[in-house]
Amino acid sequence: IETHFESQKGFLLQESGQNLGYLLYLNLVEEAEILRIGIHPDHRGKGLGKYLVFTLKNFYQKLFLEVHEKNRPALSLYESCGFQKIGIRKKYYSDGGNVV
């Protein structure tokens, strides 16, 4: 995580010195691209991913991202935050999976 924070902007969510989650993003002036979100397995399902997304939404008019079509937990999170699918990149991943 620390090497990613050296090269990207992001938020690190901690409690009592323990890393609970993070969000990395690319600053595009009035927009931001979400690059990565990670929540510690012991803390998933508590709304921390949503908290990180809405924290970023406070700073940018528009957010966008790309996610593997089979990543159901991520798709569920993004849909619950109001994201909408605007396109598909077919066979983007080495496993033949699409990006939405």
C-alpha cells in the first residue's frame, strides 16, 4: 500500500494504528478516476468502501472508474454509490473478461 501512496493520491482509513482500507485515485482537475479500493477482510461489509467513495465525491464533480465485470462486490459498491455503466471494453483482461 505504501508504495502505491507514493505514486498516487489517496485516502488511508485507520483506526488505532490498524489499516482498515484505502482508496487511490487519479486527479483530473474537476474529475477523478478511482484506481483502487481495498478494505481489510475483517472490516468488509461495514460501509467503509462507500465511506471512502463519498469522501472522494466531496472533492470532485465527477468520478469514474473501470471494473472487471465479474467483480460483484465492487459492482455492488459502485452501484450503491450511484455509478452508472457507460461502456464496456471487451476482452480487456487477460482472462478474456470485460471492463465495465
